[in-house]
Amino acid sequence: MYSLRVCLAVMLFEVAVCSAGALAQATEDRLGDPLPEGAVQRLGTLRLRGGIGDLGYLPDGRAMIAYGGEVEIWDLKTGERLFRERVISGSIRSMDAREDGQAVLLADSGGYVHEWDIANNEILHSFPTVQGVLLTARYSPDNTRVLTTGGSPPTLKEFALATGKELVSMTGSKLYSFRQGIYGAEGKTAFVDGGYSGDNPILAHYDLAAGKLLHAWHNNYYSHARSLELSPDGERILIGSRTMAAEYKIDGYEQLKRFTGHQGAAVTAVAYCKDPSQLLTGSRDGSIRRWDRETPEVLLRWCPHAAYCTHIRVSPDGSRVLSYGGGMVVESDTATGLPTIAWERHTQGVEAVAVLPDGQRVVSGSSDTTLRLWDITTGEALAVIEGATLGAYAVAVAPDGSKLAAGCKDGVVREFSLPDGNLIRELAGHLGYVRSVAYTPDGRRLLSSAGDGRVRIWSADSDETIHVMREHRGGVLSVAVSADGRQALSGGRDGTVRLWDLEAAELLRTFAGHRGWVQAVCFAVEGGYAFSSGRDGRILKWNLESGEIEAEMVHGSWVRALACAPDGKYIYAGGDDSLITCWDLTSGAKVATLRGHAASVVDLAFTPDGEYVISASLDSSLLVWTRPETLLAVYVNAAGEEVVQLHRQGQATCWTEAQKGANPHLAVDADADTYSATPSGVKGTGALPKDLGMKWDAAVVVGAFEIDYFNAGYAPTDAGQQLQAWDGEDWYPIEAQVGKDDSGANWVYTFTPVTTSRIRVFITEFSQGRTAVREMRVFPEPARLQERP
């Protein structure tokens, strides 16, 4: 890959087009969605992912999805998000579109019902229901009343929409809990489902005018939140429950048909199709089935989700199905089951990543049973490789880049050729998930480890195992091979790290120091050392000769992934908190925390030149991050929170009480004499860049500048020229009064207000090497100096 350093140097003199430069400047991914700070590309997409409150269609076919208090509206024919705003302060539990499509009824977690005007993004009506665990709110057929369902205690209420006046209130007498209430065809009765109480009924029919129970039936333990629907003709009711879906004729409550056969039996969502002879069921296995409701025969089955399919909605024209499960919203074609938008992404969590020798492509493995080959510059999926049975939980690329190995859930290691993805061979022998795979540097051997507690060594030209190493007392979650190919590391559920002689397949040493499973291991670049991490949230550096712990770094949550930079200066860790931390191996200090994933980070890999690190996450995406050498220091505020990361090139956002409308950044002079820095709050010998200041996207009026340091060790320069402003063409000095504020902890510059787009502050030293800056504030008028956030 073209060097990032060279590319940046060229860009100082001319506009250059190069792959590394494109990555360096990226602020959006392939689909135009913003990238988190520090990331330069996303592989896959997070669109339509995350926990939802509800989903549905508007009458014109647009899809609407509730995330917390926000509503998104999509045109899923084109993949365009049309609207995204916070509509209410609470969390939305249910949505029901009015038949004219102009308004939506919302039920929130605080027990309120709201009618929301879509076009004007305003609440038309809002009233409390005084129901514990409000679950749903539904329009009456004439749109003048609202039916609400409270889960526990089970209550069904009806309100006048215009006034919020309570019209009817009923408590479930036979159902242990309620799930969802819906109106009957004429709006005079209501149906509600529930359950979780032995042999009690889970479906009930109520007369709203009389406020009484008409009938309770269908004893099948429980139903789910969106598993009740009235037929389009209003004559039948469909319910999903613990072991089946069932359809009943309302007149006489006669059971018409049962729909069974889902894996796990439970039917967790139901819907009628546009065609009155067909219906849909969703299940805990993540699948959707389309049935002929008369026979009943399965006409089509597809699996859009990794787990429980809890919501199903059919589009107004009947051609599409919107569903949710396993953390993802998917729209499918009703006739074929295929997704209507073929976004390039894994449909389930990404379990592993490996970089090809060219440094421009990576391969990812997922529990969705596929592997994908990606271009990290463009974010394009170059190939999709099928055949990772039950899911790929580990991947490795051969040193020459000609093939890859995938460790699969069925206990088989599969090798595929690159880039065509043809299956080369299947290596069977493990019992349980294959959790890790690694090639030796010469490519002649392949190591694998699995939940059976074994590490196996395979030959490149034979399907038989050369050696089986059995010393672990539990599953082996990670293996790594040394740079010379003579040794291997393994980490397992027994809490140990083990060092192996690969030639003799003998155990050399056992390292015990973790409190819980060891989930990642890697060799240090410098030789003689290794790193491990696990469920105790610690990263340990081991002396391979003495067996002693040389250093300990605390990430916090379970650490599932480690990657050591090729130059040996930094190590990255990824954990269940969805964060990636970067550690300076000289000082042992954390120099960066990268935020951007929405679920656990389970694997990390560096490009060979060390320019980028790629993270794989259970949120179904990968992110490409800039090399760790660009990170110089991390600043924290008074609460100890990271507020800015200082980079060698460019600027980083700084937390500030700046002039309203301004967009301040921390600025570092590219020609500064020194770039070294000691991380926040850690004693050392570093010094900050000489030019530390503020930069705006446009000129602003500034009259005061205040810096709150980690301690009072800042020393003003003897030259007296502490501050400069930019006039658009050149720097000019600012005559400022320099002193402390009332607390004695903060240095304050006050001066005659100037209009500038940048301020320079010259910093010389901090006592004891402390370099952390708590806060930086800029004010348009000196009189505001004493104001505190």
C-alpha cells in the first residue's frame, strides 16, 4: 500500500489521488454515513441495526422504525433514509399509523400516548394512561378513540383521542399478563393476548361498551409482543404462541388451522398477507414462513434473522415484508424471501478478520455462514464466499495470500482459494466450535484450536493432523504463531496461556495469571515477550523466559481481541464494551480509546505496514482505523473523561465553552519542533508541541482564553509572546494579561477582543512531565471569564 506518510507529504504541495490519501481524508463510509473519529472506512453498514421499539409501514409504502425516542422513515426501494428525529423524550413502545398516513399513534415507556403529526414533526395530542408497563396503543377504526394495553397488572383501556378522557378500563381476570390489544372489525370489541401462567388461557375477547370479558381461550402458555392480528375481513383472529400459530373464527371461537414446524416450536410474530389465502409466521429460529392458510402448507421459508423474529409487517401493496430479529431490521420480497436491498454487509456478527499480504484487502468471517473479501480503501465487498457451515468463527490468510482458512462452528476447518473462494479442503477432527486458526510464516503448517480443548497442527499437503496438543483443561479460544515459526501460544477457558514448541509439539511453559477465560494471545514484536487478555478485563505482558508478568494494562470489560503493531510500539485491545483501547508499550499507558462499534469488538488485525488496524464486531461491521503512531496524547476533563485526542496530522475536536455557532478544534502546528507527548496524567519525560491552540472553521470574536491544566505546573515562557492570532494571511501577537483565575488552577489570557480563525498558545513545559489538559475555553468577551459551565 502506498505509504500514508509519503501521501501526506505529497499533499502538502499538490492534490494527489492515492488510496492511502483517500482513507486519510474519509469522513463518511461507502454509503455516505458518518464515520467515528479515528476511523477512515467502514466495511459493511450499521443501517437498520440496533434495538427497536416498533416498526411498520405508512400507507404510501414508506417504512418507519422507532429507536428509543427517535423515529426513522425510509424509502426502502431506494435505501434512502428520509427522516430521522427525536419525536418524544421517552422510549417508544409501539407505533400505529393513521389510515390517511398523516399521523402516527405512539405509546411510550412512561405510560403516555402521543399522536404525532409526521409532516410537521409535532405532537398533536398527548395524555397519560396510568397503566403499568404500557405496551401498545391502537387507533379505533374511526380514528377517534385509542385502545391501550398495560402489561402488568394486565389492563385494557380506551380513551377519547381528542381529549384524553378515559372511556373504558378493564383488568384481565383470566390472563396472567397482557401483551397486545387490538380492536375488532367494528371497533366495539377488543382482543388481547398474554400468558405465562400454567394452563390459563392466553387469548381473550372483550366487549368495550359493556366493559366485560366475552371469552377467554387458547391455553398454550404464552404469546409474544407482536403475535396477534385480525384478518383483513375482520372475521378471523391469528395468534402465535409457545408451540404453534393458530387461526380462529371469531363467531363461535372455532379453531380453523394450526401452523407448526418452526425450529424451537414457538411462533413469535404473525401477519396476514395481502392475498387472503396466505399468512406469515416468524419464529425464535429467526425464520419467516409463508403459509397457505387453508391446507396448511409452507409455501416459502427464509431466514432473514440470526435470532427471534419478533416483528412482522406486510407492506400496503403486499409485495414486501418488514421484519425485526437478532438486532436487525430487514425488508424481504414476499414472493421470494430475498432482501429488497442487497447492502454489502454481513447479516450477523463479524467474528473474525484477517489482512491479506497486500495490505489493501481483508477477509472477514461471520456467524451468518459467509466470508467476505473487502477493499479497505473503497469499502467495497469484492467477493462473498459461501460454505462456512454454521458460521465462521476464526479466519487466517496464508502468507502468500493464495488461500484462507476458516474455523467453523461444526468443528471443521475449511480452506478456500483466494480470490475466487473455491473450497480447497475440509479438515475434520475437532469437536465443538473452531475458535482460532493461524498459519506458520512459511505457510507449510496450519494451527487450529477449538472448544474441545485441543490445538491441532495440520500440514499444507495433507488432510491428516500432524500433532494434537491436549494440555488445556477446557476450550482453547486463541492461538498465535511466533515470527520465526518455531513456537506457538494458546489461551483457553482454563485461565492459562501456554507456550509450545511447534517442531516437537511439546509444552514449554504454562502462564497462570488471569482470573477467568483467556480469549486472546499474541507474540510481542520485540521477541521474548507475549501478551494475553481475557474476561478479567486485563492485558498481561509475559516474559517468556522467566514466566513473570512484566506489565498489566486494564481495559475494563472482557477483552476478546488483541493486535500488536508491526513496529512493536503499541498494542490494541477490543472488548465487550464495544471499545478499542490503544496502549503505549514503552510506558504501559493508554493513549487512545476508539469508539464507533455498537457491539462487542471480537477481533483486530493490522495491515503489514502498520498504517491501519481493522476491527471486527458483533454489530455485523468492520472499521478501519488510522495507525497508532498518529496518536500523541489524550486529554481529559475535570471528570476524568477523554475530551480530545491529539494527532500528528490534522485536528481533533476539543471540548469547550466556545462562542455559540463556532466550531472549535485543537490545533497543532505541522512545523512544530517536537511531537512527543506523555499521555494524560502519567509521569514521564515528554513535552507538548510548542503550538497548542484553538482553530475555527470561520472567523470568530475572541476576547478571553482559559486553559485548565491537570496540575499547576505550567511554566509561561520568558519571551513574553504567549499568544498569537491569525489575520487570514499572517500571525500577529496579542498583548494579553496572563494570570490565574479565582481557583488558582487555571491560566487565563484576557485581551482586547479580536476577530480570528485561529489562536496560538506557546507551551514550554509541565512539572513532573504531566501533560493532561482538563478543559480549554474561549469566550468572546473578557467579562465572561468567571462564568463556569
